Amino acid sequence: MINIDPATFWQIIRAEAEHEAHARPAMQRYFDAYVLRHETLEDVFASLLAAELMRSDATLPDMAGEFSAVIRQSGSNASAAAVH
């Protein structure tokens, strides 16, 4: 198992997505929507979760920002707990 921090992992994914988006112009919108417009991996998960919930219930607001904040906070707590 490779031990890599989430920020480095996300930068690798973004670099690959940027390369693929340039190499495959037809896929540019896909890479922009699902990878490149997000600052962190947590933001991607939050966005996908919010989109799925909105698809299942059209009356729900977009909650990606709220989900992202909770995921980031939970990740920070988990990292801190792992250190101690």
C-alpha cells in the first residue's frame, strides 16, 4: 500500500485530468465539470453527493458547499486523531 497525502493525490489527479482534457478536446467539459473546477478531492465528493441528492429530490437546494465543509472538517479531525 502506498501512503500518500490527499493533497498530493489530488494534484496528481488534476495533472492527469489537465493532460487528458488537452489530449481529448471532446472530453474537455467532462474533465472541467468533474475534476478541474474543484480545488480538493473533498470538493469533488461533496459536489457529486449534492448532485445525486438533487437528482433524487428536485426540491432540495444545492448543498455542495455544506457537504464540502463537513467533509473537510471531518478529514481534519481524522488527521489530527491519527497523529495523537
